[in-house]
Amino acid sequence: MSVNFTYRDINRGIDTVRASKSLQRLRDLEPRPRGAATYYVPGARFIAAESRAAASQISAANPTDKDVTRQFPGLPPHLAEAVEKLGKRATIDEMTYVVLKLCRWRALQVSELAVILNRSQRYIQETYLRPLVRSGELQYTSPDNPAHPQQAYRTAKK
């Protein structure tokens, strides 16, 4: 018997396609082994898939809208202007400066930064957020659990 068949048998009324999608999402979870108390947290692939879905919903709502203030209505005008000045070919220093300004305004998740900056989550995470956390310029909002699904970043208080 296939895993899909077993899953459909356990969850009565689910069709083959839906079972495949559910099983595919389960594959994107990462185990945190603790003996009999092992639990699972969203892995990088799971979070990336969720953010792509959220970004596509936003772009579907405003397919031709490039104005960041409409995509993110609470963004102060001076920050929106700084983001719009970045363009597609911003230097690392320019992007770092804007990321720090955004995280000083309020704690932001990677998915929110990706939408505001019009960049991929992975790129923002690896190029800016991780180095800024290591250097102490940014802090986690949940420092006890860096892999927290609602993890956000804020500028460190000096």
C-alpha cells in the first residue's frame, strides 16, 4: 500500500491530489528529536512555500502596483521613500541601512521584509539578517527559539 492510499484511508473524504499536497507539506517539516517527545517545526522549505503563497496573494491583489505604501499601508513615508530609492541594484551597504531602519521602525518577519524590499526571503535571510544578528545589530523577538515560526527581527537597543 502507498503512503497516499494510507493517508486517504485515515482521512476519509480526501481525494488523491489533496492527499499528495498534504503529504508534500509534511515532508517540509523538521523533527526536533526528544525521545518519546519528538516534535516537528516548519523547515526552511515549508516557510519558503508559505511566503511565496503570501507574496503571490499580495501581487494578485495589486498585479501592477509597485508602490510599497499600497502593499504595506502602515509603512511611514520616509521608509517607503528609502525603499523605493533602493531599486533592483542596491549595494549591500544601502540594503543593510534600509533593513536596519525598517527593523528600528518595528519588528518585522522575513516574509514582511521580502514583500517590502521586493526580494526573496532566502536572499534577505542569508545576505542581511543572519550577518546583522551575528554582529549584534539586530535581535530576534524570540531569542530562546530562533526557529520560531513567527520569528521577527528588531534593531538592537544600544
